[in-house]
Amino acid sequence: MTVIIVPQRGSYRLIIYNGKKVLDTGVFGLTSTAKGYRPVDFKTRKPGRRNYQKVPTKQLVDLIRSSKIWITKPDPALMAFLGDFQVSTSSAPLCRTCLLEDRVTVLNKKNAVKYGRERVCMDCAERELRREMGYLGQFGHRSFQHIRALLESYKDVDRVLGLLQPEQRDPSQTLFDRMEAVKPITTRHITQVPVPPAFAKASGVEYLTPVQQLAVNGGLLEGKDLLVVSATASGKTFVGEMAGMKNLLEKGGRLLFLVPLVALANQKYFRFRERYKDLASVSLQTGTSRLNLPETRPVGERNTRAQIIVGTYEGVDTIFRNGRQLKDVGTVVIDEVQNLEEPERGHRLDGLIARIKKTSPKAQFLYLSATIGLPNVLAGKLNAKLIRYDSRPVPLDRHLIFCEKKKKVQFIKSMVREEFARRSSKGYQGQTIVFTNSRARCHTLADAIGANTARPYHSGLTAKERRHVEELFGSQKIACVVTTAALAAGVDFPASQVVFDALAMGIKWLTVQEFNQMLGRAGRPDFHDRGRIVLLAEPGGSYSRTSKVTEEEMAIALLKGEMEEVAPVYDVEGSSEEFAANAVVCKGDEAEVRWMEQQMVGTTEPVLEMLQKHRLVKRKQGHIELSELAGVMARHFIGVERLLLVRHLVKKIDDPLEIAAEIDCAEVRKEDA
């Protein structure tokens, strides 16, 4: 039998323990007598009962003499009393919280958890965390499993609570993981690689980055098609420039550089024009705004005969869909090729690549991305050699903090201020990109942070407004930009910190690929010593009534998630749109249309019979003739379902605005279904 004695203020608690369970508990006092300290007021009760029963103190003495004695902490009066009866004692590390609830848990290295100035068992620590999490909101099962895993790892309740109490945050407590930088491989000077001297001089580059060196080693300058996968800011753009300018200056053909966004196209255009103005003409191919205003008109030279053409996917694809060609193309660079997986645009990029392969069969194709799942599989589908450099140029710390939505604004404000106060060893102040889920929230956060400190940046701004924000950020005149997905696809903002105010874009949760693309904005080797990612996750938060996943669960899923293979399957709408566009490029040759479909990464639906049924195409002896409406499909980037809906609506409604509203409503109903 073991008797555990717990010294308390003015009394002593006693627990009778048989090694498996508590049999009785009691309390007693000690009083000083001529013979020494003696017990008084001895009372006991059974576990779970509230009332004590008085017991003769002689029974206490007999119990102590016949049992093994554990004491939880030294006490002079207690030690004197036990010494008088020649009772030996042991000091046992026990969970005090368990003792209060009539349980006995011996603490050891495996189950002891730090809590304030003491240690408790894992079960008690877990209950304390559940209690704190209950104050914050409805945490999902996945969230608590993550919290418990952290508790088992850290063995510190206060450190884990730091995730749940951002106003008391400690960076060491909120750190989810660290992605270390790896010592770069040895690279050569630009003059030591076989590029034209004029290009080497104009490039402004001295030594290649590791991924650039690996690309050169992999056949970049011998005309090999490459899929280049490497972290943001590792130098992938210059890989395309090296091959493109070498081919151009050595009479191998023009350079076509494709990007997903107008903002990114504008940025690349101005950069190339400034850098290579004495070597080549540069033009810009992007879509035009529906509003013909001075501030919305396209910037830059629009000549399709220029030696370097920078454009968005759709801007360049418009040329092919209208039956025109881009001749003498020697190098095609597809930046952010992971957009093949985008639900709305993936089929268009896929089809565009096939159309360029058809019209420029001898061109060198370079595909660039920072975020591709199973890149070796995609490289095989693209018939390209994989060049992969996994290490980051600077270390990246990823932090996870659970907090209520109303606390996010003040928290972001303080993080932006603290980061801007830091200066790297390269002499640059820390700057922040805040990602949120809507344009309205961009303005709300930017206003709260302060106009002199932060600016909103999204696709709703004019090109002039976006360039102004880019200039302010680039010259370090502002500490922060608040944006939606516009920056995720690669606009060149040298930020040291990325904060996620929301883990959704609109009402849809981010994918693992999108998330990795966005966090890749943090930390630039020429500017910063490290990058920092902070996820602010609202317990129980959601952006859609239909979603069963909560924001804090999504945060953990994204941080632990693995990117999947790029293997999109296109629906009838996307498949019919690409079929029509390919038919335009092939001038109706059915065999060539089939060949182009085989070049695509994604899987298309068979749509020819459906198009024939609705008299949109005619098929005769291997030739496909598009109707006028099918030509509209190709030129205006729409598929057969939307085309048929428009044809139906124009027979019923005269007002174009009402027709547009009906189309939008139909698309919303389709998404909800």
C-alpha cells in the first residue's frame, strides 16, 4: 500500500493508493507538542464522495507505519512527524491536477508536460487545451489532433496556448515548421556559358543561380525542351531569357514569353524593354478592357512582329483563334505552367500550348513553375526534360496562429509594423504581402493598416494604379500590399513576410498548389536573410455555407498537404471551346485537330457529334467546317453550352444586360449544383 501526502496551506492531504486506483483520501493537521509534532483532525472519504468522516488519529499513525510513503514536496513539520515514528519517505513526481481529482499519475519523461511553473500529465494538459479552445470557437477534429500532436512534441502547455492567444504571441511558440535553405551549388559566370556576349553584357547578371546552372547543364542552350521547377525567386525567368535571347541573336527565331496575368505581363514587358532595348524590339499582347478609358487602355507596343513578345495566355491565344499566326518563333516560355490545373483556364493554356506546337514545330519550349505535384509525370506528358531544384535560396519559417476574425486586423497591423522595422544584412527593410479573399477586404485591411503604410492591390485597379503600387513597394516607400490572388501567380514583389488573412479566394478554399504558390512570395535572396509565413486561422470559420471544413482545419491541411499530379479532365464546355480553336488553327483538317488534342496534358470530352447535332460544324471527308457561331466560340473563349444558352436567350430577351445577368445566374446555379 502507498500513502501519498500532499502538504497544503495549514493542513495535509492524504491519498491511499494500491498501485492501480485510489482507495481513500483524507486530510489531517499537525500540532506541536512536548513530544514533537502529532496528527490532529484526521478525516477520510471515499473517492467521488463529498463528505468526510472523522477517524481516530491512531489509525493514521498505524497506516503510515505500515505503508510506503510518498511526499510531493518537503515540509519541515511533516518530516519531523514522520521522523519521530522512524518512517522513511520517497519524493514522487506526481501530477498535482490528478491528485485534486482523486487520481494518481506518476510523471516521467514521456508523459510530463510543462504548465506554468509545474508539470502535469498529458491527459490534464489536454483537458486544459480543450477548455481554452472552447473559449475561441468550434475547433474541428483535425485541428485538435494537430494541437495534441504539438503538445506531445513541445511538452509545454503555454507554448501551445501561444497558438490560441495571438495577443500574447511568441514567435517560437507559433512556429509550425522551418524550411531550411541549402547551400547553393557551384555556378559559372555568365561569360563562361555559351550565350552571345551582347546578351551577357545587357543581362545585368554575373553568376548564374543554381537552377540556371542546372538548366544549362540539362541542355538549355542546346535547344532542349525543359520543365523547370524551382522555388519562387530562384531565377527561373532568366532561364527563359538565356535560351530565348540566344536563339534570337543567333537567328534561331523570336522569343514568346507567356504569363497568366496582365499585371505580370506588364511587369515583364517593361523589364525586357529596358534590359534589351539595344538588342531587340519588345511588344505586349494582352486582352483589352471592355471600358475604353485612358486609364484602362493597354500599355506598351502591340506589334506582333516584334522580336520579343510578352503576353498573357489569352492575349496571345486571341491571335490563333482569329486565324492568324505568329511566324519565326524560336523559343516559347510558359511561365506558371501549374495553371494547367485551373478549373476555368487550364484547358485554354493546354490548348494554347498545342496550338503553338502546331504552328511552331521547331521552337524550343520552356515550362516554368514553383509549384508542381509529381513534376516528373508532367515532364513526360510535355515531352520535356525535368530540371528540379528543391532547396530554397533563403530559409522560410511557417507560423500558424488561431484567432477570431475580429482580432485579425489589429494582429496584421502589428506584424506589418514589426516586419518593416527589421532590416536585413543586405540593407532592405522587411515588407509584407497580405492575402485575403475579396477586393473589399483588401481595402478594409489596407485602410486599417494605414494609407502611408499599406495599399490594396487587385485586378479591379487600373493598370496605372497597379504600377503606382508596384513602384511604391519596390522603392520601399510602403511596408505592405493587401491583395487577392493577383500576386500569387508571380508578380515580382520582394516581400520578406506573407500573411494569410483568409485561406480562401472568394468562397472557395485554396488548393495546396495555390497555397504553395502564394507562400513562395516570402524571402528573396538578393533582399532578405529569411522569409516568414503567417496563417491566421479562425476556429470554426468558413466562407461558404456548403463547406464542412473550417478555416483552422484547412490551415493544417494546407501546411501538411502534398500537391497532386497535374492530370486535369476537361468538361464539355472546355473541350468544345478547344476543339473549335484547334479547328481554326488547323484550317479544318480533322487529323491535325486530333493530333493537337493528343498533345494536350488534360483529357478532353468527345464533342464532335454534339457540335454536328446542333449544326455548329459540318464534317466531310476528314474536313471540319465551322459555322459562323462555332467561329464565335473560338474567338470569344466560350464553349458549346454557353453558346447554346446565349442563342436561346437572344430569342426571348432584347436587352443585352438582361442576357448577361441570366448567363451569370445560370453559371451560379451550375456551381451550386
